[in-house]
Amino acid sequence: MSVFYRLLAGSLLALVSGIAPAQTPVVAAAPADSADPARQLVARLDLDRYKTTIKSLTQFGDRRQGTARNRAAVDWIEAQLRSYGCTPTERVIYDFQPPAPAQRPAGVAAAGPRLPSTQASGGGRLRGNRRPTGVNNDSLRQPAAALRALNREPSVPGERQQVYCTKVGTVRPDEMYIVGAHMDGIGWGEAANDDASGTAIVMELARIISQPDVKTERSIRFVLWNNEETGLNGARAYIAQRQALQGKEAPAGSGRYPEPRWLGMIQHDMMLFDHGMPRADSTMHPEQRPEADVNIEFQSNSKMSAESQKLAWFLATANERYATDYPAAVGPHMTNTDSAPFQDLIPAISLRENERGAQIGAGWDPQWHQPTDLFSTYGDKDFRLGLNAAQTTLSAIALLSGARLPVSVAGER
């Protein structure tokens, strides 16, 4: 590893360790040489491959949990991860029983109409123009007959499965970062943005990190959560089953750690659409806005708020150095995605197209949970925003995990 790369990694890691102020994410410009493994790995990302992975996920429709199309998507994801050499590849199996609808006690009158809220989910204020948001449950709003037929099967309670794979560290196999996205969707579309766009990022990162010439000092786990849309149930099941296993060698003396100690969790959820605030007439700008950015969120009222903020700034610094097109913005209102169950346990952040509560929740993405969330809805400017999120996480996780390449590849002298 070059002297420059060691200094770069050390300066960025200072943001996480607390040595440098979290509010100072910018470091000096990097020389454009091949001695930087993070830059080499980012160069292996490709827009067309990213788009192809999203397109492949849409063959399963909206991938609603509890359906055959969801199970087929899990199988396909696992087969892809195995083909990348991302092993061990394993599954979390759990039971999901939807909660019974709330019943109003006898003799209690229904509540009157609610006044419009000014508070956003996760904290912060709703501002500017807004439009109604919700989940489409009307099959007839999907005009494509073939897609309507594919999405017809309803969800049923019972067993659920989700898949993950692990890049085992060469120096600290007992420590790992978790990189995740949810693969399920709803709305009678193709769930191309929510969340094939995030799933494709995690799969592309798993592909690149798993290449034979890439070594990492710490382990990295790539998880494709299920049941996000029903209340983050897949992430909650993972924690319930595996939290107590952290850092335990099994079998004793083997040097193998089925569940390395969690160092941080990075989630990706809705990565494509940053067209700005709805206009006064509720219409949207047809193209990605030039000032679009990758939102990196932590939750300011979590028990790990300070550590999560440092991790968020770490990724923002990596974006400044390695992302090609769109900058990053750090925000304090992470909510409604699979990093939330981790937020009081470890540093946890999420990457998104916009702030989840105050922006996406206020109509900044009209495709959210709608039949229009189709691959064909988005253009290359949209897909490139997702690619920049991938560049951001890949470079950061390369630094955090101590990634390295052979001298002949890295260009080290």
C-alpha cells in the first residue's frame, strides 16, 4: 500500500474515530495515479452494468414480500452473488405474521379530520410545495396487462427469506461493515427505484469487492433485506437472530467468525430521482436537476448519533474525492429504512435520492410506491445519480475495510 494511500485512509478514518471534527469532511485533492486502491475499485463500476442489474430485478415485478415473485427474486439474487464469488452466501429465515388491524373500542367515536402536519417522518419540518403520497393498491392503475398479471398474486403470511454474502477480512475477519438495501417492493409497478436501484448498488459492490485480486483487512457483509415495506421486518429479524453471535469464533480455534462484530451499517434506498420540489401545480421537472445530490442521512436522536454522523461525513468526504458527477449532502433525519433498527446499536446511515421524510414523504418522487416506478421511467441522468451513490459507498468501504490490490494492479512502486 502506497504512503499516499495510507495517509489518505488515515485522514478519512480520523473522521470516524473522532480525531478530526465531523464538520470538516474535505481533504486535499488526490493525485490521479493508480496507487490508490479505492480509485481503482471505483473505476470498475460501470453505468451500463448498474442499469442491467436494475433491469434484471424488474423481471420480478414489484417483488412484493410473501409471493412467488419475491421468492424468485431472492433465488436470482443469491445465484448472482454466488456467480460473483461472494461467499459464503447464506440466508436468514424468519416468520412474518402481519399485525391485526387496529380495532376501535366500542362506544368510542371516530376521530375527526386531522389537520395537515408540519412535521416530517424522522424529524424536521415539511416545507414548500407538497403533493399527496401513499401506496397504490389498485391493480387497474397499472395499464400494462403483463405486469398487472405478474403482480396479481397477493402476499400471504408465513416463512420469509433474505440473502447475504460476506467478503472475509484477511487481518480482522472478526470485524465487519454491513452494506445493505431492501429487495422487496410494492405498488403494482416494477419497484425499479424503490428499491432495485439500491439493491443493484449492493450487488455491484459485492461483485467488485469479491474479485480475486481484491483483499480487505476487515470483513464486509452485503445484505439484501426482505420485508422492508411491511415495517423493516427483515432487518429486525437479522438483529434478533444474529446480534448475540457477534465476534464469536466457531468452531473454536478455526479463525472463522459466522457473525463478525458490527462496525457500522450503510443502507441504500431509492437512489435515482432528484428532480426537485413539486411545482405549485404538483407537476415535476422532467429531468434530473443539475444540482442533484446524494443524501447521506443519520438519525440525530439515536443513541449512536455522534458516531453515525462521523460515518456520514466519512462517506461525504469519499464522495468529494471519488464520485464523478453528483456531490453528497449530510442530513440528520434518517428514517423508514433498514438502517433504522441498527441506529441505537452501531453507527448507521442511509443513502437516498432525497431526504426521506421532508422530501420523498412530501411528494418529491411521484413514482414512490406507484405503478409508474418502472425501469422505462428513468433516464441516464437518473441512473447516474445511483452510480454516484455506488461510487461514494464503494470508495468509503474500501478505505474503512483496508482494501488493497496487487502491486501490478495498483501501480504501486
